[in-house]
Amino acid sequence: MKGGAPRRVSDLLRSRPELAERLTEARLRQQWRELVGPDVARQAEPLFFREGSLTVGVASSPWLHQLTLLADHLRDCLNRALGPGAVRELRFQIHAVALPTAASSAHRPPRELGPEEFRAIDQALAPIHDPALSAVLRRLMMRARRDQAGRPGEGALTP
């Protein structure tokens, strides 16, 4: 056994080039949602990480285009978290993206609207005289208010 000061296991592993990249990839996969934000994480996921090149699977062409436009910003965000120069290149390809697990997408029951919210909806719908259209719009407005409540701003990369 060699003498010397104790070293952290993570430092020892990082000192081995063949393991350093695997550790970076593991951190990237583990922290993906926090690094890119929930909106991007729902549409894209890391597929491969080799020699500083990250291939990201993207659910649709519009998202692929959007992420291509944001590639420099995304690479900078990843490198701030993973270390300078960890990700040198980003590649995007269409790929079926895995749905979030139940734990990460816990369903919250809809909240009840207060009397002031019902009044605001009634006032907004007052000029509409078609009862069918008014009923449809009422349901949409109520759902939007319920869904909107209590949600913090999402998306580290939301434009």
C-alpha cells in the first residue's frame, strides 16, 4: 500500500481517462432535467457521449430545429455544470424520447377556483351571447386557471 494523503474516490476515477468520460456521462444523464429545464427534458434526452461529443435524441422536428438554434447556449449550460470543455460538440437527431417516470411527473389534483376568479371569468364571457360558445370558453378558462395555479416558471432553456 502506498503512503500519502487520502484521496477522494471520485478524484481517483477522474484521473483515469477511460473512466473520466463515463463519469461525465453519468452526471449528464443524472442531472439532465436540472441542466436543460423540464420543457426541454420532456422533448429531448442524451443518447451518446463520446470524446466530448453529445448526441441528443429529440422527439420532433420543431424541437430539433429549436435546439439546433440553442446549441451554443445549451453547450455553455452543460459545460458550466460538468466542467469546462466537457461537451465540445452537440448533435441532434430525431428519436423517441422516454416519458418521465411517475415520480418525476407527479399529478397534482386541480385546485378549486375562488369566487373572484369565477367573477372574472363571468365578466370576460359577458359579451358572448352564444350559449354553446360561452360554455366551451368557460370550461377552457376554468381549466387554464386551475392548471396555471401554483406552477413556478419552467424551463432553463425556454426562449
